[in-house]
Amino acid sequence: MAQVVVVHGVGQQYLGRRTLREPVAAALADGVELAVAAGDITGRTPAPHDIDVAFYGDVFRAPGTKGEPPAPRSAADLTDPYEQALLEAWAAAASQLTGPSPAGTKAPTPRTLQRAMNTLLRSPFLPGPVAERFLLGVLRQVRRYFTDDAVRARAADAVSARIGPDTRVLVGHSLGSVVAYEALTAHPEWPVRTLVTLGSPLGMPSLVFDRLRPAPAAGRGQWPGGLERWTNLTDRHDVVASVKDLAPLFGPRRPGPVPTGRASAAPQPAVAPNGPALHDIPVDNGWKVHDLLRHLTARETGAAIGSGLAET
């Protein structure tokens, strides 16, 4: 079994595990190679057989039969409250990058939803000619994961099927970071010691964080049993990862005296004495801020993955 397993994000329903594995393995190896060459870590670059993909995209592929409910053709057609709220939350995050958005109404209307969609389509998060209907499909996939137990279970099973006795590093991208986190917390017996999350929405209040399983307690998410290190990497323009710093939300954290004076502006890792740690690290993915391959080729990502492999 592979030493590194990568869990993909949304929008992959027309691909497959083998289709994704080749480009993912190449990008991941490139990132580790950069980190080794820069002296960030020691060790070897993982071979293709060391890397695998946990594929769950097929759960979102609609059957080719009649009678399926029609998908929304524009943001104005959205009727599901979760999808409406997620669209508006992403648009609010995008507006912080592009300037203030016009004042909305208390309840979403077709006009305000279309305005939110237009804000996203103009943002650095979605550069180029991205189809509105593709983004609507993304909203539907995220909603289905959190509201359909069968979808959630099949995604978790896809991860379980790829974890073996040699697996030390689990990488989750976008919604895949949620799938990876929930799978790890459900299986403390797994040999995984390093979690790497890329463009993760895990910290998004109400729509993601508060819907996690197991549920957060006292405002903190559960630390996966057996995990020794967690690195969370985000591009500052990524609206999916609207909460960039996960360290304050997921324990453990070293106890200490109440700070006095001016607090450090730098985010601090969540750590326990001589124990697990969570580090939030920014990356620059250029104009594809949420792209999985750009995340994987980043030197910072390579260092996070390579350090986990070095412990094997």
C-alpha cells in the first residue's frame, strides 16, 4: 500500500482514481524534490508507487436516466438554503479581496444570489472563463456531502480502501480535507501520523466546522487519534479556505500563562508539550489559487509531506 494517500476535492466526478493518480503523484514528487533541494527536509523523493489517490468523485456522478431533478442553470435558480448560504459566504470572502460588495438583503433573493455569483466569477478564486453552472455543481456537491449520509459514508470508504500498514501521510484537498479529517478521527488505529490539508474549508463556521463528525466541543475540533503533525496550507486569495488559520480551532494546544502585553501577529501552531502540532502556512499558487496540482508542487507542501515520510 502507498505511503502517501491524497484525497481529492470537488468537481472530479468524471475522472477516476487512476486518471488522477499519475498527475497527482508527479506534482507531489516535484514538491518534495524542491523541499529536499532547498534543504528544508532530508530524505528521498517518493516514487510513483508510494503515492495513491482516494477517489470518491463517482458518488456525485448522476445516473444516465430520466427523472433526475433538474440542476439550477443560474445562481438565481438556487432554492436550497445550504447552497444559498455557501454561495453567499464564498462571495463575502471574495469581496474582501476585490472590494466591498453592495449591501444585501436579510434573506437571499434571486438578485442577491446572482450578485454573489458574479462576485465569485470576477474574483481571483475563479480566474478565466469558469462556467457558472460548474460552480453551481460545486455548491451541490458540498451540500450533498453534509446532508446525505450515504454520500458521506461512501467518501469515507474510499479513503479506508487506500489506507494500508505503510501509509504515513494523508493529504486532503478542498472538500477532500473534510473527508480526510473525518476518516482519521473515525480510525485512530490507522498508521497515519501526518495530515496535510490544502485549500481547506474546515474552519468555515456553521456551514462546515459546526457540521463535522465528531462535532466540535467548546468551539474546538477533535484532534485525530494517533496524529503527530498537521500542516494546513492556503493561498490568501482562496475563498474556499475562508478561514486561513486552523490552529485556533483544532487542538491540542500547549497550556501557558495568560499573555500580557502585545500579542504576536503571526499565527501560532496548536501544540502540546512534546506532542502533536498544527501549523498554518501560506502558499502562493499564482492565478490558480485553489488548484490541487499547484498546491502539491509548492515547496512548502513538499516539506510538509516529506517530513512525514522521513519519520517512516
